[in-house]
Amino acid sequence: MTDPTKKPAPNGWIILDKPRGLGSTQAVAAVKRNLREGGYAKTKTGHGGTLDPLAEGVLPIALGEATKLAGRMLDASKIYEFTIQFGEETSTLDTEGDVTETSDRRPPMAAVAAILEHFTGEIDQVPPAYSALKVDGKRAYDLARAGEEVELTTRAVTIYSLTMGAGYDAGDLPDSAFATTAGRPDPYDVGAPLELADAITLTAHVSKGTYIRSLARDIARALGTVGHVTYLRRTKAGPFTEKQAISLDKLNEIGKGAPLEEVILPLEAGLDDIPALILSSDQAGAVRQGRVLTGQPQADGLYCGFHRDIPVALLELESGTAKVVRGFNLSDVAE
């Protein structure tokens, strides 16, 4: 029974700029808490792709009917900025673990730039021992923390692009590969020619299932040294970018009465790569009942069916017939 004292449970997305040190589950809990304190009815929530506590950046959090799209968000590509510190490899491949191997070698900047193409495209990758993957029904990180040997199988992932920054020519000895920017660590002194790199910051556009810590480990080893991640930020997840992300402070204002409309994105914001299929009232009613639509002139593919600007369902169209893939229970769909 609906509680008349509560505001309706919202449907849509909150894109949180997750701070370092906060787990993804904790971030979802923070959204739930602020909605509750803001007077909203109990709302189903879920996130669109885990970020390690030591990572920061774009974390899409789905609310209500948008949770039906969380699986699509998990499958979406992501963009990360990350810094590799050369000279030490750790058990966790980041700053949290113990040092397991050291090297005095520091790679030339030109060598770093030249090797990136070898890590672009489809590559084989062994995930970190400290990961959420399951081994014999147990989380790999639990086994690793217990001191057990963890062997994970190689998996194929795709690196769509891997760059050091605009305008860098591998044949040059550059000044800093990255000018100092707000919130971005720059391990170099701007203006000083660099022959060797103690650390390097890269940007990677990757497929689902890619572990940036493993990528950093493998790049360092390919350069004849070792390394680990000291900085990791996700700047894009599926269609969502850091420009749409809000801070934890901004989120906390919702619990104090700030309008949710200022921070929530509509459900269809997670579908900006899918064309719209405009439905009549009769068609919308049929789709809500799970019936197929025939005689559709559009090309085959996945569509989002809309009626009166309200998403009705994801529809798979083949040979003129549209079948429901996922329906959305939103108000005023077929009136």
C-alpha cells in the first residue's frame, strides 16, 4: 500500500562522482539514505559497474525502473585515467598492497609511447588476484587476503584506445605528457625535458571486464620494469560522463530537502545510443501486455518504444516484427 506521506519513488539515474575511499555498495547506500531522509518512498537502486574503493569518478546509480537497464550499463565500455608508478609492483597492483617486486629500471618516455599500440585492440589479460571474481565459489580477494595462492584464467578484453595525451610524438622527448590540471596528478615538472619516466598517466577506453590494474602491470612488465596504479579515475561509463556527475556533498543535499530534479537524469538517459520508436496509444497498450507489433517499417535492431515522451519498453525489431525485450512500468504510458 502506498504511503500518502511519502513522495513517489523516483525512476532515473543519479551519476555520482564517487570519491576515493568509498566503495560502490556504500555509494548505493548513501543514495538510499538520502532518498529516505528526503521523504521519498522506498526505491529500488543499483549501480552500473563497480569502482574499487581506491578508484574515483563516474558511478551510475539506477533508481526504480532504471534498474532494469543496470545490466546494459555493466556491459558498456568505460574510459579511465590512471597513473602507473614504475619501480614497484604490489600484491593488489595498487597502493593498498604490499610491495612484491622492485626494479631500478625507468622506461624512456618514447618507449612508453611506442608500446601502447601493443596494448590496443583485443588483448589477453589475467585479472588481479585481488578482484571480485570467484574461484571455486569464493571471491578471489578473500582467498588472496587469507594467504592462499590465487590462479585466475586469462580472459580476452578489448582496449579501444590507449593514449598518453594529445600531441605527443613518440620520436620526441616531450615536456610533461600532461599539463597540470585540476584534480589530475602530474608526475613531471612542466618545462623540463624528460628522458626517463618515474610515472606516467594514461587514458584508456576499454570493454567490460577490463582490469586497469592488470593493464598497468602488463605495460610496466613489457617495458622491462614493474609498476602499480597510484591514481585511477573513471571519466565515462556507457553514455554517462563526469560532466553529469555530482559530488557526495551535492547528493547529501537531497536528504536535507534539496529538489531531486536538480540531480536526477531520466531513465532514457541510459539509452542515448538506441533509436526511438514512437508508439500510438494502441501500440503502447499492446506492448505493455507483452504483445508483438507487426508491420513495422524500421530497420532491424534494438529500439526504445516511446508514447507521449514516456519510455514504454525496449523492443527488438526483426523483419517488421517488434518484440518486447524489457518493459518499463512508468505512469501515463498508454492513456
